[in-house]
Amino acid sequence: MQEVRKAVIAAAGFGTRFLPQTKAMPKEMLPIIDKPVIQLVVEGAVSAGVEDIIIVTGPTKRAIEDHFDRALELEDELREKGKNEQADKLKAIAELANFVYIRQKGAVRGNAVPILNSQHLLENSPFFYFFADDFFTGEVSCAQQLLKVYQTTGKSVIALREVDPALTKSYGIVQTGEEVSPGVFRITDVIEKPEPAAAPSHLAVGSGYLLTPEILPIISAQQPGAGGELQVADAVAELAKKDEVYGCVIQGDYHDTGSPEVYLETIVRIVLKDPKMGPRFKEYLRSLL
């Protein structure tokens, strides 16, 4: 069984729902208190032993590269002012992993395209795949939970979360087979946005994948589906017909930052759980309501 040392993070979207804020600043750099969203995603991957982070970007994404680079002048200025802890934190960001940046290419769109663009760097090895606008928080990272299942099965694993049965038409919903251990299922199919009456389960594809190299030729041969896009879920569904694929119901809180409304909800939920800021913020909300 190969070790998982690489992660691909999709970060090429324009973030049009946040315009004009995202005209110059990538949506992946939207702050969750004092960290950008993409840093939380990177930290989760690193917690599972990832050493190489491949970030697939697009135009106006230079701020992502700057964030994960050293800021020597700023570090020096902080140390001169006695702010060594802050300087150390900035240095640690650049040392989280080896960062590689590539531009998303091709006229075809869809969330499988970043994997296509990265496959020459994956060296026929298993890899994590995450999006830079949603994530889980909890005692054990999503990546660590996926890795545990992979270490047991040696097969591709997708993150799952339970959704309201009335909302299945908004998600990719998995059809499950055997529950091999608590919260871990054999996946037999992935149905994109089924009506509630036709949904095979209430488990939606969540915020992450651990994929074996067998997925790569499937994505390479894939034809655009609905909307003219290449979708990872379609490739996983095809792989599940040829090989074992597992789903892991992630233990933790799921957060989305894909639109202004859910971004604000994410901020509120995370601040309320913060041991330092939570109590005061809760009282502030009560005073408003």
C-alpha cells in the first residue's frame, strides 16, 4: 500500500458570488477569523501526513502564493518589535508543506479538471483532493479520517455527510452497499442531484476525496456530462463499478464558504465555538436579537 503524501486543492474559480470583493482577492483567501479558508484546508491535509500541496489556480490568484511564501521583511519587523510569536506563526505557514502552483488549463470546465491538470505531478500515487471553499472542523481532520479508511482498505475513499432528505436534489448522493465499519460504507454509485423520492440515501459527497491512481485514466477518458463539465463524482461512480470504493461519514462540523450567506453562517458557527471569543460574541448576538 502506497503512502499518501500529495494533495491537490482546486482554487481556480472566479468567486463571482462575492464580487466586487473577489475582483482582486481570491475567494480562497476569505478570512475565517484570522486564517484564510485555504489555509484551513491545507492544515487538514498536512495533519494526515501530506508533504506536497498542488494548488490549481487561475488568474488573480497571486495572493495565495504570497500567503504560503516567506515574508522575511515582515518577520524581521515583527521580531524587532518583540513580536516573536507572530513572526514564528508566519514562518510556520510557509513550512507547512512543499507548495506547487499550476494554472488550470483547457476549455472544458468542471471539478475534475484540476486533477487532469495535476496528474503529471502525481506520479501514479494516491492523493487527496479538496476544494478550497468548504471544509470540516473537529478533533480529527477530514483527511485523517479518510486516511484511516484507506489504510484499512487500500482503496479510494470519499468524504460523506448526512443531509436533510428534502435537500438531496442539491447534492451528489451516494448509493451504499455494505457498512464495513461504523460510518464506513462500500459505495456502489453516485447519483447527481436526485429528487428526494429517488435518492438512494441521505448521504452526500462531502468536502474531500482520497483517490487511488486508478481514477486517473477514468478522468482522462471522461466525456463532459451535464452542463458540459467533467465531474469527479461521475468518475468515482464509474470506478465503483470496476473496483471497491468506500465512503466515510466524517465526524465533525461541515462548513461552506461558497456564497456570502453560508460564509457568514460559517463565521458565526466557528466564532461561537471559540473558547476565547465565543462567550462574548454570544452575548453580543443576544443583545442584537
